[in-house]
Amino acid sequence: MSHYVDSEVGRLGTVMLHRPGPELARLTPRNSGSLLFDAIPWVSRAQEEHDAFAAALRERGVEVLHLAELLTETLAGDDARAELTEQVLRSPRLGDQLRARVAAHLAYLDPATLASVLIAGLAHEELRVSRERPGGLVYQLMDRHDFVIDPLPNLLFTRDSSVWIGGRVAVTSLAMPARRRESTLTDAIYRHHPRFAGTEFAYHPGMEHLEGGDVLLLAPGVLAVGVGERTTPAGAERLARQVFAADLAHSILVVPIAQERATMHLDTVCTMVDIDAVLMYPNIASTLVAYTVTAGTDGEDPLVEGPVPFLRAAADAMNLDQLRVIDTGLDPVTAEREQWDDGNNTLALAPRLCVSYERNTETNAQLERAGIEVLSIAGSELGSGRGGPRCMSCPLLRAPLGQEADPAAHLRRPRGLSGE
């Protein structure tokens, strides 16, 4: 199989999702804050909403892959199993005796059950121990509801742990401790699953902090990278060096955003809905700036220019007179409410066709007035982790712009900056 993405709006061919499961049921008022959820979701309703989201994609001809299934198939291989088991056993909070008990527990699990544990975690009361082989001091001092292996409720947001840039995948380096193991699972899938054999990488989890929600593929060869709460300036610089070295882009727009929960990623305030149109949070649209980073010559350091207004820098890099801007909401209060409810976080299925949460009625009306078809989905429970349709999806294949009717058309083009 081959995978390729060079824009935000080329017709979507294949996407990776994660259907929420037992990991969401691990959330309680006691731990939801540390696990980055603003509310305790109703798990069965969240699953219904996610199933409807996946069905809406399939109805438009999109191939939907589920991360848990890919992980189960990956764990059928000895190398991947040993690698991911070792990763959870490496935790310094286990201690030697408990580590040995956890290793013995995991060794008995079939691939599907092991995948479930790696995603949903393992609680103290679920660990198999005996009088003859107890868990030791660490185990004895744990509360029965404490986690021996932490759950990953944010795995739902598959965009953050990987993003495809051209024919390469950037497996990111997640900033928050509660999420760092997500990219370990994603990385193992890309390196060990047969579907992704031969995949080349543009970024690795051990590099500086970078999250996929901060990376927008504005046009072939043009990336925007938000720096704020999750992605650091060093992460943006490292990505620029990586993509320039691989000839994947000619311009990187580095966009500072407020280090706040409401604007944790660039895609919480701006997403693309057409080849020349962005949906933007109006409260910051006029103040957002960008630093334009381009490759240095003869191996020299990248060049940095700016800052200039983001919309101007983006239009120039995309070779457009200007970008069309669609506002979130009609007034400042509505805009703020709908931005918090992921109104800006749309997933484009093709130019002028996007998926949005149904509750953002004013934003959806604005999109439709601008000629954008909106597929609205329920998200009352899915949104409790602060993420919308774009956050919940990692595109693996998009048709190059101009070839939207044929998502596999890139297979007939040479690899490089724009396939020309």
C-alpha cells in the first residue's frame, strides 16, 4: 500500500481513526484533569457518535482504518510485541518486583487483549498476582484503583500522534505526559504493520515537542506550524529541517498561538475548507502572525523572515492574491462559544466539503453561505476531550489537488516537492 498527503483539502481516500473504548471508562472526576478531559464522557454515546462519524466518511467513499485493529495486527509480530511491552515496563515508578509481575501478566495475553491493555491501561486490581509471587512494596502501597499502566483516552485524537507530509509520515513528539505513549503505539504500527512496509519517516517521537494538530498542509510544499501550548519553537525548527532535507516543502510558516487550553493547537483556530479558503476564529484572525522559514543554500541553516500577518504570509507562500476567510460565528460571544466547541476544527473531505460538529450552528451556516457543503455530526460526548473532526482523523491518502476524483493518482507521479 502507498500513502500520500500534500494538502488539507484534496479528496480524502484513506483515514485512520480510533473508536473510543474502555479507556474512556477509566476517566473519573479524580483523574480527568491529569488525563486532559474537561468532562466525564458517556462512553456508549461517544461510541455511537464516533460510529456515525466513520459511517459518514465511508458514505463519501473514504476507506476507514481503525487504530486498535492495526495495533492488534502489529502485535502479532514478535518484534513489535517485545518493543511495546518493554516500553511500558520501563516506567521507573514500577520497581523491580512489580515490573516482573507486570511482565508475566502481559506475556500471557493474545495480541487483541494486549492491544486493549496498551490502550485502556491496567488497574492495580486487574493485575494477576499470588501469595507466592506478590507485587512487592510498590504494589502494596498502591490504591486498588490506581493504574499500573495508564490508559490513553486521548488516543481518540489520531491527528496528534502522526501526520503525513507527502509520501512520508511524521510521528510526533507529544508534549503532555498523559499522551506520550500514544506516539509509541503509532510509531510501532508504521514500522511493523505489513500495510506500511517501506514507510519513510519525516519525524520521530524522540525529537523536540511537535503535535499533529499544529501542522497544516496549506498547499503542496507549504506548511503552517503552530507553536504554543503543545508544539515548541524547537519542534517547529526541527520539522522544518527534516522536511527541507527530504524535499517535502519549500516554505514553513511558523505561527505563534496563545498557550491556553482553548487554543492548544493551530487547528483549534484555523482549518482549510477549500484550496483558497480558511475557517478562522475571528477574535484572533487579525492578530495572528507568521515567520516564514525557507531552506538555506548549500546545507546552511534555514532562513527566517517576518513576522508578517499570517493571512498575508500564507497567501504569498501559496501563490494566491489572498485567502478567503470564513468566520466562526457572527458575533464575538457566539464565535468564542463555537470556537471552544471545536467550530474551527473541521475535516475537509474534498474542496468545499467538510465535516463539522452539528452544535456549531452559526459556524456551519457561515460555511454554507460561503459555498462549503457541511456534513454535520453529533459530538456532545466526543468533544469532552477538546477535539473535533480534524483532531479525530489522521489522513493517510488524499488526492493531489487537481486530481480529486482519483485519490490514488499520486502513485503515477514521481515523489518530491509537488510530484511534477
